[in-house]
Amino acid sequence: MAMLTLASQKQYVELGMNSTCGGIEVARKPERLEEFNRRMTSAKAWGIEARLLTPKEVKELVPFINEKIVLGGFYTPSVSVVDSLQTGTLMRESAVKSGGLKILANTEVLDLEVENGAIKAVVTNKGRIEAQHVVVACGVWSPRIAAMAGASIPLTPAVHQMADVGPIDILQKTNAEVAFPIVRDMDTFCYERQTAGSMEVGSYAHRAIFMHPNDIPSIEAAALSPTELPLTQEDFDPQMEQAIELMGMLGDAEIKYAINGLLSLTPDGMPVLGETIEVKNLWSAAAVWIKEGPGIAQLVAEWMTYGYPHLCDPHSSDISRFYPHERTEHHIYARCNEHFNKTYGIVHPREQWGSQREMRRSPFYPREEAAGATFFDARGWERPQWFASNAKLMEKYKAACAPRAHEWDGRWWSPITNAEHLAMRESVGMVDLTAFNEFDFTGPGAMKFLQYMCVNNVDVAVGRSVYTPLLSQGGGFRGDLTIMRLATEHYRVITGAFDGGRDNYWFRRHMPTDGSVVFTDMTAALCTIGVWGPECAKDNGKNCDRRSQAIRCIAGEFPVWRCAQCAYWRRALHHVPHFLCRRERLGGVHQNGARPAFVGHNRRSRRGVWRDPGGHGRVRSHRPHREGLPVDGRRAGERVQPGGGRLVSRKSESG
């Protein structure tokens, strides 16, 4: 988002519409000052000038502020304001002049026509317009427009309260639209911004107020405009009192204009961009705010032109990131209700959602819960991070299990994870990887198709697996995944929970149309557990009968071995030897102490390892240490490094 904002600001400057005024975020609480220190790191990383201010320095830049209630400030000199209406007019006039745009004013969209899964035409009150591509850039109305074509754009219109207070003498004397820095009173979730002789006061502190897109009033019915609704005074009064406390002059002026304005919120707070998954050539450019508008317009235009944007990776804004349950109105409202008041909040990078939990659970969930698992959300899946039942392991590894020095670093973390990780490195741990997505590709064209989509050669022998980047349209790096060749014309793709939706769409979007490839999403039918540690091969053997084939721990092979209840296929995932198994019954695995946990490969200490009460020396682990994992055919257990087993079994989606 920082890159898109910077790109937008550059365009505003080129149009002559960017008014630089600077911005100060003020802290009333010590916790906010700590947050400012952390944000200095981000500003430096993006090359954005910023510095911390004392209360006195804040007062020097904003002379009418009450510095006695402020502990400090975070100052960004490059913050600017834009006249969005005038900017839009200039952009439209330029596009019309170049011959690239035709404007149909006061035209209502009545329907979107779809033919053979692709957009065909737009039906309006002034006629029908055939179109090969349609972009829904309709702000709070976007879900309503997309629904006409049977597509979904997961957002909701939400109220943002704002009042214009004035006239104020000190502001009038500046004879400028904006002469003082914008002030964000972060701990009250409010902001104050000069607009000529008045001060605009906006709030994100009130209760979350939503409106369904179908309920937004028409132009004719609206008192001001469809997105300017009457202010609910009782929601705004507490925020206005806090604004007056910060800037006493506001109490001497009148409220000239006040509204419940509508803006677009999405379940994760990010824009919704890209081609809709339901309708080909129907694009979304929704949940876009002014600060990143031109940059997003450039990104979407590049995406439509070249097949993938050049400006930046749209990963976190890609509309295909949302799974079906995340597109429901219930999910949208619940998540937006939760994060609205965190707009100015102090949010930890690993902070977990409290709403819409237990949407999907693995078959191992009851066992994990009984063992005291702490679960994190993985696009609806509950994934264990560590186990209270493993707390006793910390006695063995005291030196590595000390609490973290800084309170912030200790949030959403437990020293149990260190003990679990170390125990796994000495023996073996089982990891719950159920949230992984599995896609099957079958047919005579399967190999050719996957060769086109991926970097590495997938034309390998049956029984081999390939770890490979997934390519974007221009040959760029879109993601990484593992591909197994199960038969001559049968491949299985394994990808992560947070990329499953995007990868699902990307594969289906580029499928050949001649019927030579059949795509099957196996995610709801299979689940996955992994086994890591130097004892992994010996441990998995305990789940097999004496006639089972010896396990060969060479990365890339997955010979079949028969167990008491299920068949396992050994394979490599993310450069680590793994095993797959189709679940028939899980009882035997559970009885032998296989307590699944979580997946993840890129954090230093990797989650809970459960100590096997059955005496087999097994431990339950949720995240293996990436460093030192066996790769390129090294045998599991060498140098006491995590080896691996990956087991796939049938998946439960109860919630």
C-alpha cells in the first residue's frame, strides 16, 4: 500500500493538485509512543522521511494544540492533501481529449450480461453497450453491480463520521486551504484537518455502522448525496469532546456541516482488485481510497493489458484471495465490525481475529484442543501454534525458553514453542498441515499445462515430486508450490492456505479449453500432516505392518508403504522429504501418539511439539525450523536436522 500511495502522490504532483502540508500523529499514551518508534523503522524502509517530536515540537508546528495532554508525535513532512473532485475532473478531461474515454453522465446501470462465463454487455437506462471487458469501480455500490453478473465483490459500505467546524480565526488568517499539518489524534481514533477557515474533524471511534449496498438512497432521495447521510449525533458527541480537549478553539466555533459518510470496508481492510473469479473479463477496482487511487488505477490497467501488473505485486489486494466463506455477507460484516475501530489502533503483526473462528477444522482438532493448543486463524482453518501440555519440556531446555525481553515481541508467542522445536530436532514431531490446498490435474494435457505454468520441469517419473515457482503472465514469480506426479496423466499440486484461493483461480483461469486437462479441487477431501525430525523414518514405521516397504528418505520419491489403516505416499514438499496418506481411519495414528499441529517454515522457533504419552519418544510440533532442513536428497536425520513426513488424509470442515 505504501508503494501505491507513493505512486499516487507522484501523479497528483504531476497534475499540480498535490498540496504538501505535513502530518503529525500525536500520542496520549505511552503505548502509542512505542508504536511510533516501531513505525520509524517502516518509514525508513520505504524511504519516507519521518521523525519523532516532543510535545514542545508538536506545539511549534501546530500552535493551537494542547501540548499538555500529548506525550509526543510522529511527524511525516511529505503528507499532503488533494482536491479529489478537481483532480478527477482533470483526469477525465485528459482522457476524453486523448480519445480514450467517452462519458455518459446520469446513466444508470440496470444489468450486466454474461455469455459462456464471460462478460458480454452492460445494460443501462439509455441503452445496451457491448463490452469485452468491464471494470467495476463503483465504490460502495460495487457489490450491487457485480451481483448483476453473478459475481461477488466482498465489501460493505460503512459509516465514517465527519464534521466541518468553523469559522476559526487562526485558520482564516492563513488565507490558505491548508497551512498547518494534518493532526491524527491516534489514541482517540480522530483526526483534525484544516479546510480553509474551518477544521474538519473525522472519527473512527464510533460504533461500526454498516449499510447494505441495495439500501443506499438514490440521488433523488438523498438529502445531500447518496453517500452523505445524516449524522447520528449520539455517536459523534464523545469524539467531538475529545477533539475540543486537544484543540480548545473548536469549542468556540459552530458545526457547519456534519455527516455519516459512507466508505468501503473489506473483511481484511485491503482493496479488492483484479478479475472476478466468477466471470471472465469482469474486473474489480473496489475499496479504493483517494490516497492510493491513481496508483491502483495504473496497477489494474497494467493487469488488464499485460496479464499481470508491473507496478507492484497485488498479492494482498487480489480479489481471488477470498475463499467462498469469506465472501458471505455474514463474514464480511463480522470482520469489518471487528477491525473498524482498529483503523488507528495498535495492531500486532500476528494479532488474531476474534470473529468468524472455527470455520474449518481438521480431524485432529479435538485432540489438539484437549492438549491445550493455542490456535491461529489460517483463512478459516484453526491451526495450532503451541500446546500447553508441552510446558514441561521447558524444564529440559531452560536456556532456550526464557521470556522475550520486550513485551511486544512476546505477544502472540509462547516460550513453549522453543522447547517444542528443540525436542523435535532431537526426536520427531508431527505437524498439522491440514490448511494446505490440494489440486488434482488429470488428462493427456496435464503435463504440458503444468510445464507452461511453472518454472521447473514437471515431466518427471511417476512417483517423483517437484518444488517449483508458479509463474505470472510475464514470467514473474507468482508463488511457490509442490507438484507430485501420481500417474502418467495425473498430477497433484500442494499449496499453502493463504495462497490457495489465488492459486486455484490462476490455474483455472489458464486451463486449456480443449478438454485435455481436468481440474479437481481436493482440498475438502484431503488433509495433511507432516513428520519432521531425525527419528521420522523410524517413527512412521511404527504405524506400518512388518511387511511394509522400507522407507527411503531421498527427497523427491514417495514409494507406497502399507499401514494398518491407510496407504502412505512419500514425497518432498518445500525441499523437505514428506509423506502423503489418504485417510481411511485415523484411529491407529492417534493411538500411536501422532498429534498433528501446524505448518510454517519461515520463523525462527517453530511451534509446539507434543511429547508422546505412548512412550515412542514422539513430540507434537507445529512449525519446523527452516534452517538446516534436509534438501536435495540428503537423508533425513543427517546432522540432527529435521527430516520429514507428510501425511494426507480426509478432511473435516465442521465449524
